[in-house]
Amino acid sequence: MAEFVEVHVTVPDRDTAERIADVVVGERLAAAAQLVAPVTSVYWWRGEINRGEEWLLFMMTTAERFDELAVAIRGLHPYEVPQIIAVPLVAGTADYLEWIRRETTPEPGV
């Protein structure tokens, strides 16, 4: 996996999106989170095609922090099977990538 990833998560509403964003950025699991809405999702669930409006979160982090980030998201997410995927960042400006690295490094003693 690439050193840096963008994590995509869909949630049912703004409150859930903001709660997840606040926690994962606050705990330095992600350097940033962007919330996008509305998005329309069409998906199979329990043998039926469903359609619904959701919020989409994009979070910037390192591949090293992905597993911890996914655990935190699962603990805050209401869905039985939440979408938590990581897309590798194949390029970025050096200063931005360094910022992601710096902001997702746990503080000493934490």
C-alpha cells in the first residue's frame, strides 16, 4: 500500500459525519476530514436493491494509521457493514504529504 491514503466512509446523516470527523481528527488518526452531502447511494442489501441519501467523508491519513482509524470509525458508525475503504495517494505536493505525516503522528506519551 502507498504511504498515504484517502479514506472514504458513507454515513446516514450530518451528525454522524461530524462526530466521526471530530473524533478521528482529534485523536490524530486523520490529518483532515471533508464532509460532502448529499450523495445518493444505490446498493444491494439483504437481497434487495436500496437507494438512499448519505453523507460522504474523505479523510487523509497514513497507511500505517489506517487500521486504528477503521477501528475508531466502526465504534462510532451505526451501520452493520459500514463502507470504510482506503484509496492510495499516488502523488501529492511534498509539503502537503509531510503535513499529513506530521498531523497523524501520535503525541509523545499519548
